[in-house]
Amino acid sequence: MSKLRLFLIRHGETAWSRERRFAGSRDVPLAPAGLRQCEAVASTLASQIVAAVYASPLERAHASAEVIARPHRLPVVIEPAFREMAFGEWEGLTRGEVAARFPDDYERWRAAPHLLRVVGGETLAEVADRVGAGVSELRETHDGATVVLVSHAVVIRLVVLDALGLGHERLWTVDATPGGITEIEYEPGWATVHRMNTLAHLEALAR
């Protein structure tokens, strides 16, 4: 397997992420704060020599990637493999609303997410299969290069778990904050997580 340096970025904040709503496969636009987060990511990565910028087809990720790609004068390549997990009938609901309407399934999502299938949604294993195939394609296409991928919380968690050799039941042991930067270096036979969900570039925005 080929070498790859991969910067994983969660899209910027949306109104739904602030309200802790399940967005999943829904198209939700970036909030103004999310745009500022992406501009901070762009400044942080501007000095990197980047071969390509990829994004999920969902608007919040694509719009974020456009901002991050601008300093590199690169087009954004849309890759459906990296779209967010589909949450079926939970989409559009807040965490509290899901907990009230589907208490057993919500508890399973919190305690054993790898065992959950929401009506009309995907399982973690199904998401991991397409995401893993997408990462393999990036490694084959960009051997020895640095690539930026703008995606979603569940997708990024699964990529990190795979790099660390951990199972899907450990989903909540890693985090993916809007505008957070994760960096993974792939070599044949192994991967190193150099930074995970770093947020230092967003501190000025918080102030």
C-alpha cells in the first residue's frame, strides 16, 4: 500500500451542529461561524504542499473545502464515499428529541453504536466499508503526497479508529469538532496519528 499524508477536517459549524441535531444525509448550509472556522483552517494549512482537496458531496463539507482549497488554488474533488452516516428517521431531530422518541435505540447509540441500525439509516460497519475503500483509493492515487479531506464527525472518527487499530465500539473515544484538524501519516503496513482534532487555530475565534 502506498504512502499518504492525510489532513482530515470536519466541516465548519452549522445551525444544526450548534443545536446538536442529527444532520446525516441532509444538506445543511454552513453558519457564519463555520465559515470563519474554515478560514482559520485554511490559514493553518496554507503552508502545506497539498496535492488535492477532497470533500463529501454534502453542502456543509463542500463549502468548507472550497475555503480551505483556496490558498492552494486547487479544485475541490467530490467523493461520495466520505459523506456522513445516514441517520434515517433521526435526521432533523435534536439529541434530546431522539432520546425521548427512541429511548432504547438512543441508549444503544451511546453505549454500543456498532450495534445500532436506525430505520432508513446506515450501520457503522456499512459506513466504515465505504470510507475505508475511499481512503485506500486516496492512497493509491496520491502515493507520497499530502491530501486534505473535508468530511464529517462519524467519518473522521472511523478513519482514526482504523488508523489506531480500534473497533467501531470505541467510536466515542475520539472526537471530531467543527473545524478540527486531524493528521494521519500512512506507510505500507501501518499508520501514525500525528494530531487528532486539534483546535488551537480556532482559539482566536473563541475570544
